[in-house]
Amino acid sequence: MWSSVVVVPAALLAGVLLCLAAPAAAAARPATLSVLSFGAAADGVTDDAEALVAAWRAACRVPRATVLLPSGHRFLVSPVTLQGPCSTRLTLQVDGTLLAPPDMDSWPRSRRPLQWLNFKWLNGFTVQGAGTVDGQSITSLHDSSSPANAPQHWHSSGAKPTLVRFYGSFNVTVRNIRISNSPQCHLKFDSSGGIKVKNVTISSPGDSPNTDGIHLQNTRDVEIRSSSIGCGDDCVSIQTGCSNVHMKYIICNPGHGISVGGLGKDNSLACVSDVVAENINVQNALYGVRIKTWQGGVGSVRNVTFANVRVANVATPIAIDQFYCDRGGARCANRTGAVAITGVAYRRVAGTYSFQPVRLACSDARPCTGVSMVDVRLSPAASAPAGTVAPLCWNSYGEASGTIEPLGAGCLQRSNGYAMPLTQPSNYTC
Ligand SMILES: *[C@@H]1O[C@H](CO)[C@@H](O)[C@H](O)[C@H]1NC(C)=O
Ligand SMILES: *[C@@H]1O[C@H](CO)[C@@H](O)[C@H](O)[C@H]1NC(C)=O
Ligand SMILES: *[C@@H]1O[C@H](CO)[C@@H](O)[C@H](O)[C@H]1NC(C)=O
Ligand SMILES: *[C@@H]1O[C@H](CO)[C@@H](O)[C@H](O)[C@H]1NC(C)=O
């Protein structure tokens, strides 16, 4: 074990020794490096980024080390990159409160970071603890101190920071922590794999614009489970390059529900496959489970299953929108290309809706195929405004079985006795 300590720079040894100078019986225990030993002020006001980075650098060289943010303390940290490669099984233990600079999203563009905590090139890493990661962004549409906060304003204001982002990282676990009040997306994984998110609580106001809960991009082999997500945008957002994504026992309240896409923006290639969301509870949301693609894209969405989904007061519980257009009022021109959607199952989706129970709006050029519904039971919410809208199936092929309510929700078309062919010629393959 001493050999693992000699690689730590002398200036940092004090911190390591503090934790290791325990009785001999503790000698085999892996190192715990508290940021307090690296000069953190821990007053919630002074910038502790340097202390965090110093503790990180020291821990990074020691196998199975833990960087500790102790409970009962508040650590304000300016935007940092915590990068590897590090020795295996590094842990960041967040027991205290980690605070982002409160005004981060109003920094001038040139200084505004794309993300606040940027984890990069890690392999075998865990973030855990009973603590909170707080973005301190309280922006909401009703924030009277910023009258310009219309949705349009935020769409055009360019990138606001993502709170916690993993890039190029594998075998990463995030568990037990609470992540709140992000200026934008709360937890993002990009170009990563082998991801586990468990028992995490994410919370932001329902009217805070673009605050996705968990955002996945170019990331494979993901399990998100036993977590509670409330935010102002998608609860979980699955973007291009994602495959083998499992979500289970997730509560989304409030927000825009679980979403694959928007895919294919600006005629881009999009590939998403093998997604399962089961035992999902969506409440007070715009959508329940949704797939959205822009017109003109190429590629495909394949093999997506939504099972055991409970909805309560959700505007549109089941949605496929291949005419997705997020251009703040401007209409998107109709185009002939589309990201193909094939093999989507809805099994046991039940609860209440406030606008339209089912809306499957598939492309004229590439209809949705292999869509199946089994036991879908949706009824108007008591809070539903005056009118609800009848279910829609546009260019949607597949089969409905079991109990389908309301009548017409299983409005899928059959073709050749069953469905359109699952594959159509395309210049692009995923
Ligand atoms: C989930 O996280 C909370 C908050 O950190 C913790 O108190 C609880 O013990 C965790 N539950 C499990 C099953 O780990
Ligand atoms: C992730 O962990 C698994 C099993 O622990 C291991 O087989 C795999 O090689 C690891 N992935 C990477 C990219 O290191
Ligand atoms: C569909 O995706 C799930 C989840 O990854 C996977 O278990 C299953 O084997 C896939 N089915 C097909 C036919 O590829
Ligand atoms: C695009 O096509 C859809 C379906 O055919 C139609 O409802 C919509 O009005 C069209 N939009 C425009 C902008 O032409």
C-alpha cells in the first residue's frame, strides 16, 4: 500500500496521510481523500474548484481511492473538468452539497461553459453519496426578475450549461445522489458505455426550459433504474447513437416524459436501437412515452418497448411524432426523407390523459412499421380542459390486441395481413 502513496506528489501527501495514518488494522483500506485536506473552504461561497481538482488528481493515481465531499459542508465550485485516465475503481463520494455558481447561465457567452462538472475519459468510476449536486439555477418562465424568459428566448440564447456530463467514459455508476436546478440538462452521457444510474433524484421546476433529466447520446449499454425525475423537459432523452438502453422503476413528475429523439435534425443520420422502458410512472407531463423525429433525416429507430407504463394527468401518453419541429413558432417545411421507425411495442399502458390518448403521426415517405399495442387503457383526466382530442394513427402499421381503450386508440393499419415490410431500401444503414 505504501507504494501507492509514493506516487502522490509530496505537496499532497498531507491529505493522504491524514486518512491513512490510522491503526495498522485499517492499512488495507483504500485511500479516502477529503477535499477538506486539500484546502477547501467549504463555506458555500469561496470557490473550492482548486481543492476538488487537487484531491481528484491525487486520488486518480491510487487504485480504489475515494474523493470525499463530506456531509455538513457546502462546496461552491466553478466549472471543472475531472478527467482520466485514472486508476480503476475511483469513487467520488458526495455526502455534502456541491454548488454551481448561482449565475452561471447568465455569464457572457464567451465565458459560459458547456457543462459545469465535466467528467472525461474515465473507466470504472462511481459517483455516489447522500448529498446534493445543486445547479442553483432558479430560472423559470414565471421568474418575474427576467421578463425576457420566454421559451423562444431560451431556444435562441444558445447553449446554457449542462450540469453533470460524462464524456468518453465506460463502466460508470451514478447512484443515490440528488441533482437539482440545472440551467439546462441535469445529467448527460456522451460517447460512453456501460452506464448505470440508480436511486438518483433529479429535480427542477416543471416550467424551467430545456432542463432534461438524463440525456444520452452515442452511448450504449445503459441501465437507469429506481430513480425519480422531475424537470421542465424530457425525463430521459435518448439521442442518436444509443443502443441497449434499459429504464425501469422510474418516476417522471413533472416534465415531458420519456423521449427518443428529436432525431434527424438538419437531414442528419440517426440510429437508435434496442430500448426498453418498463415500470415507468409518468405524472403531470406533456407526454408519457414519445418518439420524435425531424423531417428530412435518415437512419432508423428499431426495437423499442414501453411496458407497464402508468400515466396520470399526461397530455399525450403515447406519441410518435415524425413531424417534430422545435423552431419556436416557425414551421418546418415538409420533406420526403425521414428516420425510419420500426418495431415499437406498447404493452400495458394505463391511466389518465388530458389532451389526446394516442398520437402516432408517422412520415408520409416512411410509415412506421411493426407497431404493436397490447392492453392500452387510457381515460380522460378529471382535470382535462374542456375538450380532449380523438386518437390519431397516421401512416402507422401494426397490430393492436388485448383491451384497447378508448375505442380507436389502436387505430393501427394492417398491411399484407400484418404489417408493412420491416425494411425498406435506404442509402444509409445504422
Ligand atoms: C437511495 O438514496 C438515498 C439518498 O442518498 C438513501 O438514503 C437511500 O438509502 C438509498 N437507497 C438505496 C436502496 O440505496
Ligand atoms: C467494463 O467492465 C466489464 C466488467 O466489469 C469489463 O469486462 C469491461 O471490459 C469494462 N469495459 C471497459 C470499456 O473497460
Ligand atoms: C430488443 O432490445 C432489447 C433490449 O436491448 C433486447 O433485449 C432484445 O433482444 C432486442 N430484440 C431484438 C429482436 O433485437
Ligand atoms: C406536412 O404534411 C402533413 C401530413 O401530410 C400535413 O398535415 C402538414 O400540413 C404538412 N405541413 C406543411 C407545412 O405543409
